[in-house]
Amino acid sequence: PEISQIASDCSFKFTIEFMDTSHSPIKAAEHLIRDIFPRKHLEPPDPMLPYPTALFGASRSAVSSPLAILTGVHGLAQISHASTSTSLDNKGQYPTFGRMIPSAIGDAYAAVDYLSNELYVTHLAVLFVKDPYGSTYAQAIQEAAAMLPKA
């Protein structure tokens, strides 16, 4: 019975909609600018398409970074389930960005520790894509390797 009363007793309503970004920063920004941000100033507000109180996504750091700048400007919370770039830790640049997963720095340190101490790797090449995730992960690998005791 408590669940059935929520609709009449609670003014807070959950809504959800999906937009396919195709892993593209351009498409994601277009959706925000064209489909979401104009709703903020609708008078009267459209009950069928309300302005969101939070944005869930994107999964790639290369998409989350530009979105996080836009959502920060508009005061819209953005939560990512998979973006791990350490550049997204900058609260000055991404004030409303949050994540549900640790940044890549922990993975990098764990990888270097395992490769060094368990597999006895002494030389490592890192191939990476020059995007927010790849660049910060490669940098974190270098920092972790620099912390190893010198032989």
C-alpha cells in the first residue's frame, strides 16, 4: 500500500529518457544543447519533458570531459559509471561531475606493482590513444613506475 500512495503523497517524480551519443563528444554536446538545456527556461515547464536534475553518462572519458564543462556551466549534476580519466578530478573545471568508479590512477599503480613485483617486468612500453583517458592513464603508469625502488 505504501508504494501505491507514492504518486499521490510525493511531489518528487522520477523520469528517465535516453539519448544515443554514439560515443561521440560532438553528438553528446548536441543532445545537451539542442534537447536538454532549452527546457530550463520553458514557461510553463513541460511536464512530459522536464528539465533534468542530473545527467547519467557518458561512459567514455573523452565524451564526459566536454559534457562536464557544459553541465558545470548550467549547474547540472553529471554522474559517470565508467569515465576514469584523472583530468575529471579537477573540480575547478568540472564542478558538477561525479563518478561511480575510481579514477584510472589506482589501476595504473596496481598494474605497475603487479608487473614489477609479481612478473618481474623491468621494461614496459605503453601504447595509448591520445584522449583524456589514454593520456592520463599513460601518465599515471609513468608516475607509478617512477615510484619504484631503483635497482
